[in-house]
Amino acid sequence: MTQAPQQWTSLCSADEVPAGEARRFEPDGFPALAVFNVDGEFHVTDDLCTHGDASLADGWIEGEEVECPFHAGKFCLRTGEATAFPAEIPVQVYRCRVEDGTVQVLPPDPPTAE
């Protein structure tokens, strides 16, 4: 069975997220998302930390990692991998792009049947 192509969802203007900062957005059809601008390269993850009830958009960007403001767990912005304890469960990352000055995101790929 062929799946329908995924649609890009516009999140914000690239100008709304200055370099070195992050912002939280709540687009329809997604959980709350955090948009990170690392020196002009954008990354999008779920906003909610997998360890505690904290917004990753309120965390600190260190290179290509974000440090959660709740218990200082860290996540790789490229892969979602938990890189510092107490975070152990990866955070969902999303494919994103900047199109005509707008940050856009795709929903995650559906799980594959094994």
C-alpha cells in the first residue's frame, strides 16, 4: 500500500527565532514543538523533556545540544539522543527546512511493521 506524501507544516518566521535561541510553538496536529536556531541552522524537537515536565525551549543551547532547565539533562538537537543524565529517553526530532523565510516541519515517519 502506498502512503500519501507528508505535508510540510509552517511553524514560524525564521526571524522569530534569533541565532542561539529557541521558541515554543503549538501547531495543529503536533505536540508542542521547540524550534532552535544554532548559528542559522534550525532544529525542531518535541518541546517537552522526556525526563520531566519542562519546556526545552526554555533550556540552554550548548553547541548542538539543549540542556533542560528542570534537571540539566541534555539532548542532541540533530538526533534527539539523550546525552546527559538524568535524561535517558531520546526526544523526538523532526525534519525541518526554511522555505521563503518560514520554518517548516514534517510529521515523524510512521513506525514500520516488523
